[in-house]
Amino acid sequence: MNEQQQTLWQFMSGQSDKLLSQTLQHVGLTFISLILAIAIGLPLGILIARKRKLSGTVLGIAGVLQTIPSIALLGFMIPVLGIGAKPAIVALLIYALLPIIRNTYTGIIGIDQHVKEAARAMGMSKGQILLKVELPLAMPVILAGIRTATVINVGVATLASFIAAGGLGEFIFGGISLNNTNMILAGAIPAALLAILLDALLSLVQKMDVKKLRKALYIFPVVILVLGGFYALPSAYGSTLTAGFTPEFMGRQDGDLGLKSTYGLKIHTIVISDAVMYKAAYAKELDVISGYSTDGRLKAFDLKILKDDKNIFPPYYAAPIVRDEALKQFPELEKTLNLLSGKITDSIMTDLNYRTDYLHQQPERVAKDFLISTGLYKAAKNGQKGTVRIGSKIFGEQYILAEIYSMLIKGNTDYAVSTKTGLGGTKICFDALMNDQIDFYPEYTGTGLLVLLQPNPTIAKEMAHDKEKTYDYVSAEFQRKFKIKWLKPIGFNNSYALMMRQKQSKELNVNSITDLKKYLDKN
Amino acid sequence: MIELKEISKKFGDTQAVKQVFFRVAREETLVLLGTSGCGKTTTLKMINRLIEPDAGQIFINDKNITDEDPNVLRKGIGYVMQNIGLFPHYTIAENIALVPKLLKWDKAKIINRTHELIEKLHLTENTLSMYPHELSGGQQQRVGLARALITDPSVLLMDEPFGALDNVTRTSIQKEFKALEELKRKTIVMVTHDVLEAFELADRICLMDKGEVVQIGTPKELLYQPINDFARNFLAGQRLALAFKVINIQDIWSYLPEEIIHHGESETAELSIWEAMELLRNKDRFELFISGANKTIKSINFEQLTKGFNQYQNAQLHE
Ligand SMILES: Nc1ncnc2c1ncn2[C@@H]1O[C@H](COP(=O)(O)OP(=O)(O)O)[C@@H](O)[C@H]1O
Ligand SMILES: [Mg+2]
């Protein structure tokens, strides 16, 4: 326990620069969106308090917007607003809207009718009544709405890192991808503290008596503006090209760290989720991205892989990894899963990915077409001898593999199948396997080595570029440490790769990572 | 001077006010009297355009009020509400200074006038920095009155101003109210459902029922010349008390004992029977010296007072 705390502390002090800038970004995101939500929500609330007939519609729409899952909302934003701060702020703004509109509305209509009538009888104009009577009297209720909105925003802002808007989500989701608990905590603890702190501060303001509240109301907007301004600070760009890397890539030796140490690459980098990275590159929001070599979107978005001329990206051969327990429980399983061994080459995998990612075919259909074309397809036997649970990570290729395995098991054995697709990242998938939540999932040798085993750098380096050595090493170690078996590799090698748009690569004459570094140094 | 001409107002199917008319002379106090729901408040609120009538016209100083901007009109009319309606987020001083601030008076003038008023209305300095909820009902009512009076408007509208108070407080505030010099210079329309209060404060009373005017007249006229059964029955329960209020010593002068010679202090014959009785009772005086017309003086005790009053009453009834 003590050791754990110390290492967390060490991690946080080691990364204090990043931590500070992420926290500032987080606060900035939260408050910029809050300012905008107030700027929109307050007038809307006032409007529907005046025209009550509109209240049902407006509150209804704000309520529906509130129920859109955050990731989906961020996804909807990208085609319209691209990536980065803009869509993140808009998404946060949308979440903050409902509590602010609703509380402004209920605050104003809750004011004593006699007080309003007195104001009219004194000869105050509508504007004077609003500013001097209605808003001040509704203020405690409005502040409660702002408080709710702030806490919601601190939470949702962690997701901003998915679309390269920064914030503490970078650590949280990076940590989940990299199986790094300290990194997760380094993001999660400050985020939680931030929520608690802001909530407490706002509850203080809310509970102030009229006298103090009136003073506080002058300070409040200034504070919000200053906090919102934090976001604008860390935006001094250093290079002419912009790279977008996934949180996972950022923290890996065979990722950004290697690019820096082996190539000496210095490029302005933003952190972004895999789900939107390719589209952002296509839309020229990004120039260089960290993709996977078999990704279908490579083809779809006309991207080019830059040659890894100094071999920092180790091979990533995919194979199912299964708990020993499961192999015992389902004797037919190993044989069945191995039917796929060697059947999917790089080009086949890229094509399968292309079908789901770009042609938008369902993974089931893609899986079935593939099995039929290779003669492996058998109709489901609808067997009842227990249920095999298949896991997959949250990207297209893994969905397809999970479907293929599901069909193979149903057609060749008497087992039933349940799939748990879309497990957030390596760590979540692997933890699910270790904790008997799933029986197997497709994993990559490189990930097994560098993320899950994390041997000392010399072993890693020696191993990493040799397909056979890596496979043998992870097989043995997984068996020994985790009682998990690596079955035969599926065939394709899905390694990391740096990519650019074909056209830009030609224009700049950048074909390898070394070319890229030279180009950046010159410009 | 206020004049209402055939004013009507409907809320949905409810005919709240129907062809109401009256005239209030300069510096006169007209009391709208009637049971709850008879349209008094609605009538009053049409005078400062908080409610717009469906039909009819209202003139203040011979100007049709629809020709004026409602906010300007309202700033020139004092309004005391049934529910007081102070602003809970303003201090007492700020509540009182509201209209002068809207009118952009300078600070010194506002402060002077505020102090003048709180003195007249028996409020203390330290209440000025308090908030309404820290005051008693009676104090709040005084603040409501101060707020309505601060700009010294010539017209004052009051909706059951003492309705929210307990009986003791009400009686004492009514007295102070009646004694306020400032109010004697104003044209006042006041609403109440309390007959005694109406008789206490009114120059003339407008008795209303179901949205319509039943009778308009002085308290005495209402008491002795009721126009119909409704008007008679409305006062029936408290005839005696009302008579004590409307009849003064001058009225019963001829029924009192012989004149005497007296050189000390004396009371005016304008004193109502009620007031004379209070003096005799409260001050433990055995007799009162009253100076009537032509500086004649009479001395009366309680017995002589009631006897004279009874004789006068009988004479009225047999007229
Ligand atoms: N805003 C309103 N909407 C509907 N009905 C009203 C409204 N104001 C008053 N009324 C109705 O009009 C009638 C007269 O009301 P009001 O003038 O308040 O009576 P009063 O002051 O004499 O008690 C009542 O029947 C009341 O219910
Ligand atoms: Mg009323």
C-alpha cells in the first residue's frame, strides 16, 4: 500500500508539467463551456418563464440532448466541428444547458407574485423588473443549476481527450490503455478533487445570505472568465505539422517515446481517440497520425504508411489468448479456434476492416462472407453444452474477429456463445479475462510483451523485432504468470505505423519517419 | 381628482367589475367597501393600470390614464398592497428608496426624505439596514406605506393596508394613519372589507356588491339613508358602534345639559361620540368640557353623553 502511494506520488511529481497543463485544460474546458451554457441557458430560461407555452418544448429538447451518451455526442460533433476544443466545448455546453435553463425557469416562476406585482406597481419597466427583482431573487436557484452543470462538466470533460481537446482524460484513458494504474489515478484523483472542490465552492456561494450574495455576484463572472481563460494558455504550437496520437501510443516505448528517443522526432502533438483520428487526418485537422497497419481506414481515407526505417515498431501478431480453466471446461475450444490460424493475412485483414469501417457492413456479415469464401463456414448447431464468453477490444478489427470466432464455435461445437465486445482497452479486456468475466479474446504479441508483461527494456528491445522470439516469450510468461495460453497466431501483423495523407506525403516528399524528422527540422 | 366612468372587467366568465363609477375629489378619501370577491382589488388595480378594463374610462386630474405611459403613471401614484409586497432582497432603506432611484433623485434628497418619513411613521433608524423578514408585520406595513409616500404623490391607492395585522396593531396604526398630516393632502382610494375601518377613515364610502356599485355616500348617509336592503343589512351587525363613530357632539348638542361658564381647557364638539367615550373611559375623567358653536361650553359625563345620544337616535328614526 505504502509502496503504491509512493509510486503514484513519484508518477505525479515526475509528470507534474503534464499534470498541471492537463488540469488547467480541464478547468478551462469546464468553465468555457459553462460560460457559453450560461450565455445561452439563462436567456432561454428567462424566455420560457415569460412564454410558458414554450417551456415544455425547450425543456424537452434540452432533456433529450442530455440523454445522448457523451461519446456518441462527441462523435456527432466531428463531421461538423472537426476535432479539438470546439466540438468538446459544444458537447459540454449541451450537457450543461438543461440544469441552467431549468433552474432559471423554476427560479423565476417561483418568485412571489406579490413581489412581482409590487415591482410593476412602482413603475419598473420589464427590463428593470428582470434585472433588479427577478434575477436576484431567482439567483439561489439559478446558482444551484450552475453548480449541477459544473459538476457534470468536470466529469464529462474527461472524455474531451477522445477528440484531442486535452484535459485529465488524457491520463485516465492513457492509463487504461497502458495498464498503468498510477497514470489512471493521476488523472482520476485530480478530476474527482476538482469536482468536489468546485461543488463545495458553489454551495458556499449558494448558501450566502442576500447581502454577501450581492457582492459575490460581481466577483462570480470574473472568476468564471479567468478559469475559462486557462484553456487558452497552453496553445503555443511548435511545429508546422500537427500529429494526433492515441493515449495508448503516447505512453509507449514502441510509440511516441520511441519516436522521440530513436528518431529525435519533435512534432506538435495532440492526444486523440482512435475512433476519430483517421477522419481527422482525412479532414486535414491532423497531418501525422499513429494508426494500425491493417486498419481499413488506411484505404478508406487514402493514407500512406511512413516507413519505419529504424525499426521502432515491433511486430504485432494477433492470436487468441484463453484461460487454462476455459480450455479444460471446453475441450473442443482450442482445436476450433486454431481453425483460423494462418488464414488471415495483412491484406485480408485490411480488406475486412475496410468493409466494416468504410463500407459500413455489419461485422456479422463481414465475418460470414469471409468464412464462406475460405470454406470454414458451418451453420450453427445451436448446442447447449455451456457458453463460451468472447471478449473484444473497442475497435473494428476486434469486432470482426469476435464474430468469426463466434461463428466457428457455433458451427463446429455444441457450445453456445456470448460476446462482450467493445471492452475499453487492453487493460479492461485483460482484467476481464483474469477475473473470469470472459474466456478468451484476440490479443497481439507486441501488446502482450510491452503492455501486459512489461519486461526490462533490454529484454524488450532484444525480443521486440523478432516475431518468433516474441511469441515464444509471451506464451511461456503468460502461462507461468497468469495461467493463460496463447493459441496459434491468426496470421496478420497489425503493428503501429505513422501515417500521412498520400497527397501531402507526395507534396512534402516524406516517405519515411526519417524524412519526416528532416522535414520538421527544416521548417 | 379621480373619476371612473362605467368601468367593466371580466376574467373569463367571471364578471369581476361591472359598470363601476365614482368620483374622488382632491384630497378626499374614498373607501371601497364590500365582501371578499366583490371586485374591490380589481377596481383599484385598474386605476394604476395593473389591470386594463374591458370597457369604460378612468381620468386622473381630467387626463385619460390610457394616454399616459403606464410606468410613468405608476411612478406618480403611491400603491400600498394587501400583501405589502416588499422586496426580500433589498434592505428597508433600499425598499423605500426604490421609486426615487428610478426617478434618478440625488442621494441626499433620498436620504433626507427617507428620514423624514421613518420619523413620521414611527420606524427606528436601525431598521433601515435590515431586511424585510427581520421586521414585524406592523413595521413591514409602515415600510410599505413609506415606500408609497416617498415621492409625495398626490394620489394614493391602498388595498386592505391593515388587513394582515392583528386587531390591536391595526387599531393603533389606523389612528396614526388618520393623524398623518401628509395623508390629509392626498387623494386616496382605499379598499377594505372591514366596516369599522371604512367608517373610521373614509370621507365617503363606495359600497360594492358582485362587481357593482350599490351606494356611494358619507358614512352618515350610509348609516341613516341606506339605499336598499343590501346596504342596510351590510351595516346591521354594528349599527351602534358605527353610529358612535359618525355622530359627533355637535350633532347632539341640543340634547346635552345647559351651558356653563368654564375657563380651563376644553375639547372640540367635532369629537365623535366614540372618541368622547374613549376620553371619558381611558383618562378616568369624570366629565368633559366641550366647546360648541359661539364659544359656548358644556360639561358632560358618561351618563349625560349616552342619554343625549339616545335622544338624538330616536329623533333620527322618527324623522
Ligand atoms: N387574475 C384573475 N383571474 C381570474 N379571476 C380573477 C382574477 N382576479 C380576480 N378575479 C376574480 O374576480 C372577482 C373579484 O376579485 P377581486 O377584485 O380580487 O375581489 P376583492 O378584492 O373585492 O376581494 C373574484 O371572483 C375573483 O375570483
Ligand atoms: Mg382584494
